[in-house]
Amino acid sequence: VLAQVREHVQVSQGRHRIDIVMLALSGKKIGFEKVITMIDELVTTLKKEQVDDEAKKEYCGVQFDESDDKKKALERTLADLQTVIEETKEGIATATEEIAALLKGIAELD
């Protein structure tokens, strides 16, 4: 029986717990106490991992919300700056036209 257990553990290290359970259920000389203990430990581990996963999911949700808020704020700032740039360009164009008109008026006075 030990040789079979060792063989199962070596063949599938990631599934060794499942293999031991299967051996126990098929009537081999492994006590159900060990199997039940292993199942209880697995359930405890899974519950802990579930709590951790839920905490990570909540944290990620908060981070996504904050990132989205920052993105929207930056987009508004960008739009505001683009408006200011357009207004400044229009002001420069108007000032350039006024300077040209003043220079023309000075030239006509001479």
C-alpha cells in the first residue's frame, strides 16, 4: 500500500491529496481519519483563500474607481487647456491684425 501511495504521489505531485483520498475510498489501508483531516484542512485553506480573493477583488474595485476618477479629471483638464489654447490663438490672431492695422495707419501718417 505504501508503495502505491508513493507511486501516486510521485506521478502526480499536484494531485497527491486526491490520489490518497481515492486510495482510501477504494478500501486500502489508509484510515479515513487522515482523509477527513486532509479534507478539513483543504476546506479551511479554500475558505481562507476565498476571503483573501474577496478582499483583493474589493481592493481592485476601489483602485479601478480611483483610476477612472483620475482619468476623467485629467480629460476635463485637457479639454479646458485645449479651450484656453484656442482662445489664446484667437487672441494672438486678433492682436496681430490690430498691430498690422496700427502699422498701416502709422505708415499712412508719414
